[in-house]
Amino acid sequence: MRILVVEDDLEAATYLQKGLKEKNHLVDHAPDGELGLQYALSSLYDVMIVDRRLPKLEGLELIQALREHENQTPVLILSALGEVDDRVAGLEAGGDDYLVKPYVFSELLARVDALVRRHQPGAVRTRLKVGDLELDLLSRKVVRGGSPIDLQPREFRLLEYLMKHEGQVVTRTMLLENVWEYHFDPQTNVIDVHISRLRAKIDKNFGTPLLHTVRGAGYSLRAAD
Amino acid sequence: MQQINLFRSQTFRFIAFILVGFGVFAIGALSTVIKVNNDFITEQSEQNVQTELDGLLAFFEETDYPGLVELITDRSRELTDRVYLLTAPNGDLIAGNLTLWPRQAAPGAPYFSFFYETLTADGFLREEAIGTQTELPGGYRLLVAHNIMDQRRLERHFQGVIGAVTGLYVGLGILLTLMLTTRLLGRINEINRVCLEIMQGGMGERVPAVPDNHELNELSGTINRMLDRIQRLMEAQRRTNDNIAHELRTPLNRLRQGIDVTLQSDRDAPGYRAQLETTLTGIDDLSATFNAIFQISQAQSGLGRENMMPLDLASVVAGIGDLYEPLAEERGLTFRVSIDRPAMVEGKREMLAQAVANLIDNALKYTPAGGSVEVVVQAPPRLAQGSEEAAVGASLIVRDTGPGIPSAERDRALERFVRLENSAHAPGAGLGLSLVEAIAQVHQARLALSESHPGARPPGLRVALYFPPIKSF
């Protein structure tokens, strides 16, 4: 993927670029808002990572300018400001996702991935399939290898999200945000328990495990390992 | 900061403006009335003079000059307040008591006033009269005038009255303006002085109330409440600083030591890797602690109070309950959430979610297996039609069958970073309850700790959050 990083902190930018390049992404870097906007408008990027605090042009203003130019490149905002109001301001300015510093790199990777996927338009699917696991959104039925699986509503929503992000790394925070729609920090890893419940229902008595734990990052639902 | 200059003050100008305005109006009205009166009297005099002239002319018609001369002579002698003059075409005086034709009696003027002198026992007296004139056949001229000294005296009297009133008004006005302004300014300067003193040193002082001044007392009261808030903010800031210093230095130190020791001697790759991972975990913990401190600070400083919205507490509790239910089951605890209908509160959804999560998390953490945790949401009582606003809002209650908190330690439990004696081995930083307290403050809700099963062993903890009633829109 082609990624543009707009970050004035050179050390942070270097680490970011290094990490992204190791995952085989092409990364450009702009050290301030003005250059960032210039690059964004003159080249095609799959996703942009923009720090909120930038010299010459603030991050949110950059995004607003981008949208005014009808540029719909997905943007992940990085910020030390983590209150709900700050998040809302970022999204209202035209950002697509918001990550609070300090962040876990795998979290950033997972979200960037999700942003690019989300952005690719596809037909609206009412049936999701991963390996031999099938989920029907209309009838709310789940089947694996022909056998029906009984899921509670929340387990269904959880599986739906994982299947929609097939192959991607999904972090606990992403799950909390998208399946339960909360942005706080749970003290205990409640998500893990939900995952192990789900695993027990969809993986335990079947051949290949589909729901994988990605150490230090989160989870991933995929057919092959 | 300076003392407010009397003459440049708003009050002075305001009062002076009113007094001047009113004064101009009142005295203007008075003067107008008097002028109208004077004009009327003058008009009356003119008419009287005209009437007499007409009378004389009528008499002249019948008796011709001889009769007129005799009449004029008689009247001149008898009526001391009348002035007559009859002159021949060549200017000779024929009859009357005036010696000279007044120059104000120009041919064009219908009525005119002039001065004349009379000789009295006390000497020459200057008098004024209003007169009229006419030409008689043969070129004779006749003047008739009436003394208007009484009138003039009345006019001067009125002028004196106006003058006195104006003088009195101006004098009183200045006095009143100065008095009122000085008094008000005195109070305002007092408030300013106290505020300045407060800013310079003692935050403990407050602006005193003044016995009889309603508006200024309102102002003083508001300033005092602001000072209360500032004091609380300063206190919260100080506590934050203390806590940051205390709670972050220790783990930082530990992290440093770990890395330091590792660097002392050569290790193999797995050895270094292990230390790096430990350090990373330590940094994450630090981050979490820092976030919690920050959130508590935010909540305590009241900064989070903007953008509050009415929302349903019951739905938040339902969502969080759903999130924690599997955890409860895994721990072998009975977990029940009781909601009977929507419970509206005014607040911020994410903050409330965090508070509810912390309470449930704590309950699950401290209750041993086999116990139970119950969460109850009580909606505010339904009001009968037409009754006043509710005095009671929604409430949230979390009950467990854990060890509870002894009443002596309940206050401490809400302070940051406190972990009570019997829970030293439970995981997690001791910030949960203090964050709930801070969030309660932001929502103006009351947090109450008590026993969930008094008398039983263990007594269990009951945490209650009582929200204020939502204001109707």
C-alpha cells in the first residue's frame, strides 16, 4: 500500500516509516501540514496517517482542506488528545479513524488495514464466508461444515465483525469500539473471554481453527494459517 | 488596579444624566407655564387698554374734543395707574399726564410698553406701562396706557421662584449625585480590593456581603462561588501533581533499574528480548496509570461538563453488563442486571460507560467464586400530570457478596491509588473507584458506599450512584 505519514516529530516518523516498510508498504513522509497537503493532493495514496499537531497547517485543517478538494483518501488521525470530544472533532473534520498516543504499533497497523479495506467499495454482502464457516446476515443463521451453530446476539455481532475483517488483525480496542460501541479502557480484558466463548462455539469441534490469536495485537479470523 | 475615579465612573454619569435630564424637563416645564401665564396677563392688559381706548373714542364721537379733553383731564387726575396723552398735530401737549411721547410708540406698533417716572412723596419712581395709540381727525394723536408694575412684580416673583428652585435642584442634585456615587463606588472599590488581596495571597478569603445592597450582594456571591471553584481547581491540581510525582516515579524507577541491570552484563538474544518485553509491559502500565490520572483530573476540574446530553442510563448499563457477563460466568459468579424501564440522566455516555464498567469490574474482581453481583438501574419515579419537577433522578446500584469496605475506610477508598488492606493481591491499579467518584462529580451525582448484606458474613459492598433529576426541556 502507498501510505503518507504527516508527522513533525522526526523520531516518531522514522519509527513509523520503519515499521510500515517492514510490512512491505511504500511510505512517504511530510514533516509539516502544508507539505502534507501538497503531497496528498498531487499523488495517490491508499491511506494517510496524520498527526493532529503540525507546524504550518494543523492536522484537522489539512483534512478539511483535503475533503474540500474532493479527496476521499482515508485518514487515520494520531493525537495525544484522547477525550471523546476530541475524537468527535477529528471525525467531523473528515478523518476516518482516531488513535490516541502512545499507541501500540500493531494497533495502528490493524486500523490502517481496516481503513483501506473499508474504503474499497464492494457489493453489499448478506452472506459472509470464511473457510467452511458461513454467516447469513438476513436470517441471522451461522453454519459451519453444514452444522448449524447457535449464537447469542452479541456473539453473532462479534463473529460478523471478525468475518467482515477476514484476514486482518483486529485489536481488542477495535472490537470494543465496533461491536459494543464504547471507547473506554476496560481494566480487565473482558474481550478475551468473549473471544474464547466464540472460539468454543465455532472452532472447538471442527477441523481447522479459524479464529487466531495474534500475539501482542489482537485476533484474526482466517481460513489458512 | 486603581481606585475608580469618581467623575469618570459610570454611576456618576448615569445619575448626573438622569438628574440633568429631569431637571431640564421640570424647569423647562415650569418656565413654560410661567411664560404662558405672563403672556396671558400681558394680553389681558393689552385688551384692557384697547377697551379703554375704544371707550374714549366712543365718547369722542359724541362730545368731540372739548368732551374728550375734559374726560382725559379728569381721569388723569383720579386714576393714578393710568397714563394719557393727547397731542396736537404740531406736537403740543393738549391733555393727559405724560410729558413726552414715548419712542416705543412708533406708528406701526399696535401695543407697546415704555417706562415713565412719577413724582411721589418719596421722590421720583420709575414705572412701566402698556399702551396703545390712535390718530384722531385733524392730526391729533391719543395715547392710553395702563401701569403694569404689579404684573412686572409678579413676573419677577415667578422668576425668583424658578431661580430658587433651579438653584436648590442643582445644589441638591450635585450633593445627591456625589453621595450616591461615592457610596456605590466605595462598595465596588471594596470588592476590588478584597479580590486583589485574594489573588495575591490568601485564597481562603471571600468578599463580604453588604447589608442592604441586593445587586452587589448577588455579584459578591457569584464572585465568592467562583473563588470556591478556583480553590477547588487549585486543590485538585495540587493533588494531581502529588499523585503524578508519587505514582509515576516508582514504576519509572523500576523500569530503569530493570534495563540498567540487564545492561551490566552480556546476555543472549532471548535474555535481551525478555527484558525488552518486560519493559514494554511496564511502559504500557505506566501509560494506563497516566491516562487514569488524567481522566480523574479532567473530571475533578469540571472541564468535562460541556456537551452533556440527556441519555438513557439503562441502555449504557445493559451494554456494559453484556460486555462483562461472560467474565462473571468464567469466575463462577452469578451476575444479574435489573432494568425495568429507561432511566434518563444528563451526562456523557463514554464517561458513564467507564464508571459502570469500573464498578462492575471491581465487584467481579473482589467477589470470591460462588458469590453474586447484582446491578440495578432505578428510573426516576413517574410524575402525575401537572405536578412539579421531580426531586429525585435515576440511580444505579451495584451489589456484591465480597468482603466489602469497612465504614472507617470508605473515604480513603475513594482517594486515588488506594488499595485496601485485604485486596493487596488483586490485580489492577487502585484507580477504579476514584475515577467513578470523579465521574460522579462531573454528573453532579452522589456516590454512596455501604454494606449490601448488613449482618451477613461477608457483608458485601453496595455502591450507589444517585443522579440529579434531568431538567425538563
